[in-house]
Amino acid sequence: MKTLRRDTIPDDEYTIVDYGWDDRLEGKRKSDNPYPINNWKHYEWEKGWDQAEASLGGQSDSGPPNTQH
């Protein structure tokens, strides 16, 4: 498992992008974004979530499981 950024970055350097990263690693869905769409933080959080998703190789929890055989 990847390391949470809040465990490796000093508090004064922890950003909204890092918050999105950590939320993805903790299993939150992209739709769980805590910021409203008209807030710039919404997009920064989403950027962090997307970066974590890419680092995991696209192992997304945001959709139904692949059930093809």
C-alpha cells in the first residue's frame, strides 16, 4: 500500500492536492469530494485524487466491479 502524504509531509506543506491523494488511498470515491464544484479547492482535491488513482494503476473503487469472464 502507498503511504499517506499526511504521514510524510510537514503540516505547513500539506495541500488540498495531498488531501485528495490521501482520500483516494483511504478508499473514498471521486464523488466524495468535500468541496462544492464552484470552489477552486474542488479541482485541487480532484487533481490529487486523480494522481493517486494513476499511481495505483487505475484500480478504481468508483465504478462497478469488472465481472466479465
